[in-house]
Amino acid sequence: MKGSIVVLGELSGRKLAARIVDGRLDDLLVDTPENGPPPPGTIFRGICDRPVKAQGGMFLRLPNGSAFLRGAAGLRPGQPLLVQVTGFAEPGKAVSVTTRLLFKSRYAIATPDAPGINVSRSIRDEEMRVRLLDIATEAVAGVQEPGLILRSAAAGASDDDLADDIRAVHDLAMAVLADATGTEPELLVDGPDAQSLAWREWGNPDVLADAPTAIDAYDLPEMITAITAPRIVLSGGGHAWIEPTHALVSVDVNTGTDTSPAASLKANLALARDLPRQLRCRGLGGQIVVDFAPLPKKDRRQLETVLRAAFKSDPVETALVGWTQMGNFELQRKRERLPLDLKLT
């Protein structure tokens, strides 16, 4: 089963989108449960509630909960404020928000706080860049100081589709900014659901499977069961355990019966290459601590190089913090997804 397949469907009453690449589950997006926390990208008009001077922030009232905003200088209780959710909150904590609103579509990002029209750096062809700038400039003609970034996917769009997309995302941004005042908190823009996010971020697959039978036809329940199992088998005979706890995500690499340095390096490299896929399909974020199989310090640089290359194309922002004094490797990953909790039985 070669190529890229996107499967759209529903499991346990929740919509999902799965990307299968060369027969292996490569990414999985699942809707938040009903009455769950607001997903990243959600935009509210919040009401400033209580400053927290020690943290330099402000708690805000939302329609169904509270949010925390860092950098709240000049704000006063009772003041309305447009904010956007930046990540999922840990249980019992306020939602993290920002006042720097981003309106994302498939081909463009409207940036009201950053005027100017820019093209993604990944588009290097100069003629293409000029063409895209011309289309964008015409699409927002007459707008004073528009803020717009053309995404890499814009290079593959037709002129009309790109212009329509730009106008739509710009009009949404203007409508939200016009709704900034009010005395009560209000939901203004829902965050994208799983299938909308897949359409926006994944591009065009070789196969799009959205028939009612697609989930079973592509053995998706079996793939999800395998990707959520705590024990994973690594190429070369090793294995690893991935176990989320309340404080962090623990990853433990083992070589099995072969304890030679060569076996340790092989198992560690295999885990490093597969770790981004494992984390994004499981929806895991926050602090990640990896207990690699024992290896000499001289091999650490090679392992770090493989880790950096593996996370370079991962869509979730991840910082490779480095080695701890105990010899573990620490990562910090943005909580853009909820831990996967689908009931498949």
C-alpha cells in the first residue's frame, strides 16, 4: 500500500482524520470530546478578571471557563480583549491564550498585528514568489496595511482559488476585529475540527477515503491500537516503552538480550527516527524524557543529529532541550493535541 492515503471518518462518536503513508499510520487527528477544552486556534472575546503580578499575567473570563494571558501590562479588570487559544490546558488549569491573532486557511495566514504581505521562505522560485505577491496584492486591494503570509501550499493553488482563499481569511479577520467590544465573554471563532485541520495542513493525498466503510477498509482500528500500545518494537530487535504520566511523558529504550554498544546505538537511532510519529499520533506533549539505551558520550552527537532531522518536518513545535545530568534526553513539546483516548471496543 504505497503512497499517501487520508482516511476521514468517525470512531467512538468523534470525527477523525488519519494519514497513512506507505501502509503505516503517519498522523492522526481526532476531535476533542464533547464539552472538552477549546482546541488551539479558537478565538474568544475574553473579559480581564484578575491580574497575577508575580507571573506578569492576567486571568480572563471565557464563556465556559478561564484563560491565562502572559504579558498583561496595561490591562485592567473588566476590559474586553480578543484572545486566541495557543494549546490545550492541563486538567484543572486555565487555557493559555495570546492576543496575537492568527487566522489560518489552506493557502494563507491573516496577521492583523503584523502588516505586510509575505511569502513563505520555502517557496524559493523567484517568478513564483512574484506571481503570488501579485495575486495577494490584488485580492486585498484597498485594504489599509493588510497583514498576510502566503503559505507554501499557495504555490500549488490556481490563481482564482488562491485569491478566493485570501479574501475569505481576510474577511474573517476583519469581522472578528470588529467584534472586540462587549461586556460579556463570547466565542467568536471555533478552532478547526480534525477533518478541517487535515484539509488545511496535509495537502492533497494520493487517495482520499471518506466512505462510511473507509475506516475498516484500511484497518484503522488496528493501526490505532498498535500506535497507542505502551510497548513498541524497534527495527533491529530493540523495543521501547512510551508511557505518559501526570508530570511528563516517559520513553524508555531497550535492546533486549543484545547489550552490545552496537545494539544500543541501533535501538536508540531507531527510536529517534520514529519518536515524532509516535508522539503526534498519540497526541502527547509537554515534557518528554527519553531514557536511551546505554551509549558512550562520543555517540551522543550522532543521536542528536538524527533527532533534529526527525523533528524538523514535524508539525508540532518541539524544543530539543538536551541531556540531563543523569544521562537522559529531555524535550519540550507544545500541547497542540489531546492525548489519544478513543474507545475502540
